[in-house]
Amino acid sequence: MRRLSPGRVVATVAAIALALPLVGSPAGAGAGPGSVEHQARRTASPAQVVMATPGDFTGYGFDQCLAPTSRTMGKWWRHSPFTAVGIYISGDSRACRDQPNLSPEWVAKQVARGWRLLPIALGPQASCQPRFPRYQDDFRISPKPAGGYAIATSQGVVEAEKNAADAASYGIGPGSTIWYDLEGFTLGDTHCRESALAFVSGWVTRIKQLGYVAGFYSSASSGIKMLDDAFRQRPGQFALPDRIWIARWDGVANTSTTYIPEDSWRPGGRMKQYLGGHNETWGGVTVNIDSNFLELGAGSTPVPESRCPGTRLGFWRYPALQPGKARASRVRALQCLLGEQGHYTGPTNGEYDAATIAAARAWQAARGFAPDDRFGRRPWVALLAAGSPTIVKRGSTGEAVHRLQRALNAAGAGRFRATGVFDEKTEAAVRTYQRQRRLPVSGAATRPTWKQLLKGSA
């Protein structure tokens, strides 16, 4: 893409920037001729435009300057605990302006796998940031206060248009969050801070007009605190991002920091980069990453049980069933699940009678267990886990998570309510089970983990 000089930036959009409304509340996403939806139609075929990302999600993510190969992404999807990935898609200040692996096809493939994408833009930086400009054609945010930092605001507008067009060219569609990366700077430098704030305000206003959700990444002590101070001390004077990405390397996988109050950008507007550059190896592939925890949108919300309508399937414990000693609630679950698999045709009445025992014995024989009138722990684990070995991780939702939660409880690795949301308790139970079975401990229900559950290992 052709890069503009600071002079061209001011000349082309100064008037527009001065006319932009500066408001602190989110604006609706437009879909008219000026929207990114319209731009996407011009820059990418309909097949390349993907669903909005990252959507509603609570869980783990990682970011790396250079987008990994699709093969690496596949390996990490199958073996790592991560579901979200940050990718640098735009901005002349990127250390990785050349992205040999990144393409519309790459984007579409990762979304199809289940990855939640975090598109990042790194363009003009604060005037007092010592590491920028990085390249000859890179430039800083103008610190000139004339016209209420109108030049900085104009730069933000131009950068937003560029970032939105780049996102559309990769097939990252309207409704997606684009994150502007403003590296740490000296917060006490008045002109540096105020011009950075004006830049962000212009960028936020324009990126939202173009149909995207405005995200902002910076260090907790500089850029993030700058925004929170503006919100509290000068309400309504600046357009502020919908979501913040806090850089705070405290090693704690949450979205908290002491630099801003706990109620800021909550609920659903925070993520935190809690660990800086380090190597991690998953599936035999090592990548140097930053680690993140996300709490975005509505988060990962409970999903109603979709199987056996009217019959409770999820319990904290699944004691062995035997003639004359069987809880009716567990027997009803057994009868329904055996019926779904074609081994039982009788009523779901909670009676561990001859027909139910015969069906249980037939199922045990079909699954390689020694047929027994007693339906014990191992058969319970295997029956509750039965189904496709779908890879699920922190933040995943759906029937596969229900199956996993029920099976973990039956195996004695957990003792919690099955909600259909892969939450903190589910992750802890998976880790416990993986340690017990001497599997790689990822906290994600990988195929080796499912293999053990489907065998009834407990």
C-alpha cells in the first residue's frame, strides 16, 4: 500500500478530522458506501470475507509479530490451550511488515479451524516513544497543539482508513475488532500524551464509522491509564475504544491491573497480555509468543443441554449401578444415553430392571468391556464421553463440552456442574485428568485426552 507523508496526511484529512464528533460512547456500525462492508466488496471477493472476530469469548490467546504458518496453526490448534491469536495486519511501524504467511486464504482457514483472530495495527506512535520511527517512511504522532491537536487527530483518521482497508483485504469483515497498538510512552509528557489521545480519538471515531469495533493495546501504566484518566476526568471529550488490551506482564492469567479501576471497560471489554516474549512448544512446534487472557463481549455463556430432553444427564458423581442399589436419577440418564446409541428401547423410568441391565451389558460388550450387571466407573466415563472427539478448550461451548464435563466428573477428576462452558473448573479437571493419565498437560481436551475418556480410563 502507498504510504503517506505527514504533510499529505494533514492536507488530505484535516478538515474531515475537525468535523468528526468526539464522543465517549460506542457508535453504531454503518453499512453504507463509506463502510468497510462496502470496501470489502471492492477489495475481496464475498468468499474471502469471514465472520466477525473474535466475537464473545473468555479464554486464552497468544500473539506473535510474524503470523505462523498454517501448519503451525494446525498443530497448535490440536495441542495448545490457545483459541485466540493476534496477527499484525496493518501499520508502517510493524517490525514484521512483510507477512509471507498471511493471506485471505490463511485467515479463512484459521477461522474455519476455530481460531478467534485479533487483528493488530501498529502505525504512528507517540512523539516521545524512543523506539520509533522504525523505518525511513514511518512517522510519529504530531505533538503540535495547534487547533487542539488537529494534526494528530487527522493522522488517526487516515490510519483508521488504512487499517480498515487492510483488514478487508484479508477478509476480516465488519463487526470485527481491530486493535491499535500504541507502545508505551512517557505519560507525564503533556504534548506527547495529549497528541496521542487526540490520535486515538480520531482513529476510534473513524474505525467505528467504517463498521469495526475499536480496540486499543498499550501498557497499563501509559496508554491504558491515559484512556481511563480521560474517561473519568474529561468525560465525553474524546472518542474512546470499545475494548482495551492491557500489556501488564505480571504472569497472572486474568484481565486485572492496579493501574485502572476494576470496573473500567467491564463487562466484556478487556483482555490482558500477562506474559511477554517466551518460547512455548505444542505438537512438537516451538513459537516465541506473548500470552493473553481475554474477557470479551458476552464471554462464553452457558449452553443448554441438547440431548435427552427432560432427562438430567449432568451430575457431580456417577456412582456404580447394580441390581437393588441404583439411584433413579442416574438410571434415567443411563437409559436415555443407551437409547440414543440403539441399545435400549424401553421407558426412561429410572428402574434398573432386567431390560435396562440387558441393554447395559450389550453396550459394554460392544465397547470392549466385560459384560457385567454392575455398571461401574469405567463404563460411565466411556458412555458419557461417547461422541466425536472434538477439540475443546477454555472458552469453548456446546455439547462436546457437556460430554467432557460429565465424563470428567465420572472419572473423579472434577466435581462441578456441567454447564456446556469450558470454564476455569473444567480446565482444572482436564489438567488433573491429564496428569493422572500421564498425558501432555495443556488444560485443553485434545484428541489423546478424548481417546482415554472414550476408553473409560479413570
